[in-house]
Amino acid sequence: MGLSLSVWPQNNAGDIPSTSSSAFPQMAVPISSRLAVILNSSPVAPGDSRSQWSSVHHSPHFLLSACKQEITRSPVELSSDGARAEIGVKTGLHVWEMLWNPNLRGSHAVLGISTQKCPLRASGYNVLVGGESQSWGWELKTNQLWHAGQSLGLYPKKCHLEAMKDFRPQFHISSQSVKTAQTPFPIPECILLVLDADAGTLGFIIEGNFLGVAFKDLPRGVELFPAMSSVRGGAIIQLRYLNGVTRDPPELMALCRLSIRQYLGNERLNKMHKLPLPPQVQQYLVCSQ
């Protein structure tokens, strides 16, 4: 089950606005109905404990805010420092929002997930999350995926060069196309982390576009935590849990509401009262539950 349960026929993830000049819409893949329901539901309350960084499991070079949703790295040299969320998950499909200003990232800026056994500090400048077998990370500056200390390639795929070779053998791929495909994309401040603990997959959403599965075959039944690592003094990373669902298929009512809301679009949701529907049904369609 999980992300492969069913495909929702829309690339743009939920109602999150997408930048028209961005390259990410071209790399978006269809999302499952479960993920679509999450993205069209109201986020949990801001004070939810799943939105907090751990007060214990982080490098001593990080300072935790009073609300525990923001963590700041101290200006320490020759140190790689990490942190993980207070609460992890073993089952279900879950989405977190992470905010990290691109100007405060530096090198080796990594977001991902970890188990309880992931080390959160190391000497020198290294990829910490993804640097060993207990974590999986996406290095934002280079777009490299990391696990067990090895780079697993670029994410997202920069262009469909392999598809061109497979389906159009005669298609000429220029050196400029290859160079463009290897150039890292600048990753904006807001990144959504999508963890399907049932399917054992991790992916990311940028500007409303689900970029596909970054990691698969994650350990089942093991508690997994959103995690990050940084080497940049002054780096500030915010964490917020948005929502989650069980492995069961979405209810038919939720899918109907989702379909109607997506058909109307954000600009017409405030005109819901004009539909010839009972007030209770109108309220249900307007409010994301």
C-alpha cells in the first residue's frame, strides 16, 4: 500500500501554490490519493508535539527555541551537527514542513530522516544525516541523496535523458543538455518531507510539486524521525508537522471533497455558498478536515 495504493490525477500537490517560472512542475510526479487528502487537510495545531525538535537528541552546538519548533546552530568550526524531531513514526503516511533559509545553509546542508541510533555530531565538515546506515538525507546545495556514507545520485532527476535514450534512440542529446542535467537546482526555503512508513519510502515536495520517491526500502516497524544536519553557523531550521493518515484507503467522502475542491480551485472556494447544496455540505466542502 502507501504511495503506490492509488494515483491521484494531479501533479501539483494539493493547494500549495507553485511558481510558474520554476523548473519543479516539470519534474513533478502524480501523487497518491492518501497524500492528496493530507495536503488538502488543515494542518494540526501549531503546538503539536510532533512539530518539535528533540530537547535531548541534538548536537550541543544547537540552540533550541522555547517552543522547540526552531533550532539554531552556533558558530562552531570544524564540526558537523545534527538534530532530530522529538517524535517519530512507525506506521502511516506523514508530512512535515521544514523551513531553512537558503542564505543560511552553507555546504553539507541536509534534510531527511533517521532512526534513534543516528549520530548527531562529528568532527570536520561532513554529511551527517545520510552519513551512515541509520539515516537517509538530501543534501540541498548539491541535490545529492546520501545513505550509509555514499552518494546515491541526484534528486530530483534533472531531465529525462534516460527516457529519451529508451524511447527515442535516434534523439541527439547534446553535451549542453548533459551539463544542464548535472547542474544542481536551487532549493527554496520551504520543503515538505513525505514519509510513508508503510511503503518504506521518503520523498519531498517543493513549491507544491511532489518530486517522487527519493529513498525506498526504508526499515519497517522502526521508529523514524525527521532529521537535519548542518555545518553553518547561524543556520536556523524550523519544523512543523502538517498531518498524516493511516495505511487504510481514504474515505469516499474525503475523496469527493478533494475532487470538488480541486475542480473549483482556490480562487473559487469562497463562492461555495452559491452552489445549490445544503449548508452542512457546503461547510464540509469549505473546511479542510
